[in-house]
Amino acid sequence: MKSLVIMFSWPLPLLLLLLAPLTLQGDYWDDREYEIDPKIRDFLREFENTGPTKPPTKERIIEMITVGELLLPLDYPDYCNIALKTKQIHYKGRCYPEHYIVGVSYQELTKACYGERVQCRNGVEFCRRSMDLTQGVRCVLDSGEKMTNCTYQNILMTGYPIVTCQWDEDTQDFIPNHIHNMSLPE
């Protein structure tokens, strides 16, 4: 009786593939990753990820667009440099070209989601304008590309914040997620 290999001839590359040792494909389970603080782990995952970033949590949105726990006055000369580094406001380690921070509570800012609908910029379909005058600071990038080298110019403003809003499942309400501009009063 003849062997199976002789009866059915296989191409040599296919035989070599079958004889090659199996290697692990894709992601692997790394226990060390789970020994660090979850906030640091999530930061590292987002920083090293090549795909789209996950949407920020409500707490992160509040931290990014309001003064929050930072005890500096908005008119402090180096406010933007300190605030953006302290709050770690960046996109995968790169500097934002422009960022707004308002000096009101987040609950006050949520009223802007029910304000007047206005034209937005940067390709965003529509925004909402707050009906209340608010003091805020516009941080404009002066120099730098990476988070540690970013230097910003402070522009203190009093105006109406122009925001985009998103639906929040927890509160069943619209919440502001980004300040695009501040329109100046006439």
C-alpha cells in the first residue's frame, strides 16, 4: 500500500506551512498592564493606539472645558500653559492649535445646549450659542508640537460660548462636549 503523500502530491510551500510552528497572532494577554492604575492604563492605550480615540467621559469633558479645581484666576499670565498641561489636554501627545476654557460651572454651561442654533466652523454641522455672558480664556498655540513643548498665548474673553452638545444616557439630557468659539457681545 502506498503512503498518502505519494498518492496525493502536495505543493512544497503548503507542506512547509503545515510543518512550521504556530505563532500567536494579534493581541496577547499582558498581566503587567493590569497592575497599573486604570487611569494611567487608559491614557497609555489611547496614546499608543493607531485607531480612532474613544469618546471622552462626562467627567473628562467637564475637566477639559471648565476651570474646575484649578485655583488660578483666568487672567493669570501663564494660565493656558499651566491649565493645559495640568489637565493633560492634547490629542495623542500633540498640541491643540486652539482651546477654550470657561469660568462657569458645568451646570450653567449645559443651558447652552438649549440656546440659539448658530453656524459653526471647522466642518461641524451646527452649534448652540449660550444665552449668558461668560468669562473665559482662549488658548492659542504659539509654538511646539508635542505636549511637553506646547506654549500658548492667553486671550481673556467675555462672550457667549458656542458649543456642540451630545446626548448623555445617564442624565437623559444634552450636555456640551466642546467649546468651538466665544461670540463677543455687540
